[in-house]
Amino acid sequence: MNSNPLHPKLWIVHSVLALIIASFVNGNGQVPLGHFSKPSRRVAVIGAGAAGSNTAYSLRNYADASSTPVDITVFERASYIGGRSTTVNVFGNPAYPVELGASIFVQVNYNLVNASRDLGLGVSSASQSPPRESEDVIGVWDGKEFVFRMQDTYSWWNIAKLIWQYGWAPVRTQNLMKATVNKFLQLYEEPIFPFKSLTAAAVEVGLLNTTATRGSEFLNINQVSADFSREIIQASTRVNYGQNLGLIHGLEAMVCMATDGAMAIQGGNWRLFEAMLKASRADVRLNHTVASVEQNEDGTLTVSYSDNSNNSAQELIFDEVVIAGPMQYSDISITPTPEHALDKIPYVQLYVTLFSSPHQLSTKYFNLQGSNARAPETILTTLPRGVDMGSNEKGVGPANFWSISTLQTVQSEDQPGETHYVYKIFSPERPSAQFIRDILGLQDPNGASEADNTTIENLNKEDISWYHEKIWNPYPFLHPRVTFEETVLAPHLWYTGGIESFISTMETSAHMGKNIAALMLQSWREEEELHKRGESVSDGKSRTEL
């Protein structure tokens, strides 16, 4: 499972831990058999992120294996493929790509791992190469002090330190994570896969109690100590999902700890989704925004869309439509309105700030002593001891940020031979210029209190040689819940977004796309069987079991 949609290096802590241990029939709306004598199935996929790309890729694989002709059209309103997985280049130089969005996937992410292998893409163990100038690979900061620091990733000293500091909590956590992941992986195999109802599937594999319970309660029930939960696991949920253990449900808390074998696609993870779409032979239409989906009397669907370059409205008719992204951000109207209204789920607002500087992180700011002291390469945060696990959605606490990472070093363009450090900050609000000065140990040239109100673009180019900012709504607030949105919104209209509140990762989005592709092929086969037996088949107006 991908424990970390955006962060590239959290897997290090957990590597040490690993060493320690619907078809549509109800008798109504039937049509003549000849209605299904079509040369090719027409499928629209709306969204070219992980879910949409793997929907198209899996559908092509299934269709080719069964000799089913299918034409796939992918609409993407952005100018790029990859959705929440995208890169930017430091100084605009392609030699220095940095993940702006989804950064890693892991060895149990079978959809992503298998596709990267089958499509011949190079994989590296991490998306960046940190400078390795600090003894501490990771530090957990509570706004006042580092409550935990880890040195060499695979050192037995770290294992002894974990056990000395937290007792058997790391072992219990590892075992609990493995048991949870093994339940989840049942969603990949028959008889569970493909699943029509995620809620029913969660019940069948025994995960509903985990999603119904807050992470802090789930860990307490399973005898994981409060200190380990707060200082290690909560640091993980904060960097991965911008949420504390008192808010996030138990399943996603466990996902944050499932990071063995972290990897990334060389050149950017978006290249995997680009390769998927190329292999799907889909007609990919970037910069095309879908406005509406309308169900027709004959069971087909009309998709209305526009080209963003000229706003020209157009229509196409499809046999199946897949909405592969959060419905509430799609601005797509559906006619007639589905009988079941989708939940409007609040999403986290995350500020990602990338910048390069010749300055290292300030040891003074982080209260580190000694002339040889260096700030950890990755700084995670948690709430101080004595503060509860934070059920408030705005629970960042005194640290004021989720994480700061030193990603890599680059060579300055303006000062040849000068090494600059590339940093990545996750925060719930846009960092002020004063905050950037503070973490780099820079003097405020004006000495003005108004410096807090300025932002990174106001800093001197000698101090900040490059920067890039992005506001994401990358994942939902993962409140405990026991029901999840269905895969079918209306006849022949499919939806991947229900899995977001269950587990929100590249892998799970991709898996829901594959699941829908399998359900679609299954429904076509059942229609063909009915046709062969001379029985009437549904026109799609009546929703039934697949």
C-alpha cells in the first residue's frame, strides 16, 4: 500500500520496524436483442490520474484478452497526465525534477509495481537523493524539541533505540500493520475481486471495524503505547494526510506504516500513468473539461465537454462512462440526477512549498546544540506530550507545519560551483517569509514585524534561488465511517471516488480503476450470455446486480 501520497522518505522509519519482526436487470425496460449488436464498446473515462489511467489500461488488457472490441476516450481538464502525481524542475532544468505530488509507492502496491515492470519503466528506491550531510535521517519535532531522531536507516542501533524508548510497541505495530494489509489484499483476488460494493467488501474482509474506529483508539485497543502512537505513528499520519490520530480512522493509520520497499518511477511517477494510457490505445484529450453526462432512452450516455483553448462545446455518445476523480471537484452535472446523492466529503487543503537555497536548516531554530549539529534531513512533526491526539481538522499544533525535507542538492545557475539545497515543506497554510527566514537562520533585513505578512517571493534571490508553490486538495479528511460510495452512480455510469475515504493512495485509486474495468467486462459477458440464450437484456434504465 502506498502509505504516502506526497512524501518521499517516510518509509525509512518503517524499514527499521520491518527488521524487528449491478449488472442491470429487474424485468423492466427491456429492448430487442439486436440492440447489442455493436461493433465496439464506446467507453469514456473522465480523469487521467491514477484511477482513470488504470481504468483505461486494465480495460484494454481485459478487452484484448477476451477479444472484445472497445474504443476508449479519456478526458482530462488539466494540461498533463498524472492527476496528483506530477513533477516540477528546479530552475526549470529537467536534470533536477522534484515530485510536487504523489511521491512513492511500495512493494505491496501490486497495480503500480506490476504495471511499471510490464511497461518497462525504470524504478528507483526513492524519488530524490538527499545530501547525507546530517547524522539524522529523520527527526520528529513537537514544536519545541525533537522527541525522536533516527540515524543510519538500517542500523541495529536504531532498532535497540526503538525498543529501549518504546518497548514492544514497534513490534505490535508491525504485526498489526501486516494483519491489516493482508485483509486489504483480499480485495485483489477472487472471490472478492471484482467487488460491486466497497462497503460489502470491507465487511467481508473484516476491515469495517478498523474504518469505524479513530486511529488513537484502534492503537490503544491493540496495546500500542501512547508515546509510540503520538511520536511515530502520528508523525506519519500528519505528513501523509495532514491529520492527527484522533481524527483519522484506524485503517489509514495502518496504511501510513505499510511502506516496505518504497520506490518511485525514474523521471516522475506521472510517467507510469502516461505509459498506461499509451498502452490502452485511448484517445486522450488533455485540456478538455466535461460539463455533463446525460442518460439517453436507448441506454447510452451523452457526454458534453469543451476544449479549454476555445471553450467550444461538443458532445459524444458512449456506452459506458467512468468518472475517475472526486465528484465534488468535477463540476459535472448528471441527468437524471442519481437516486443516491453522494456524500460531500471535506478534503484537506495542503500547501506544498518547494525552494532552493545555499543555506542549511537552522540548528538554532530547532534547538540543536553543538558546532557539528545538523538538522535531520526529514523533519516530521507531532503534538506535544500532554496534548490529546487532535480530533480537530486544524490540528497542526505548535510546530505550525507538517514536514520539512531536504530533498537534494543542485548547482546554482547564478553562482557556478555553489551548492544549493532543495527543500519541500508541507503545511496547512502558506509559509510566511519570516518562517522561511527562521528555519534558515536568516536575519530580517528590515527588522519589521510586518515581515510575517510577506511571503517567499519577497525574499532575496541570494537566499532563495528558486521556488514553486502549490495548493492541493490531495486527500479527504478520513473520519471514521462504515459506508462508502458505490461503484455505480447510475446505469452504465461508474465512479472510482468511493475508495478515497477508505484508503487514499495512488495504488488504491488505481485498484478501483481496475476493479471497475473488470466489472464492466463482467457485465458485457453477462449480456452476451443472455443474448446467446435468446433472452432479453436490460436497456440500462433499471439498476440491477452485475
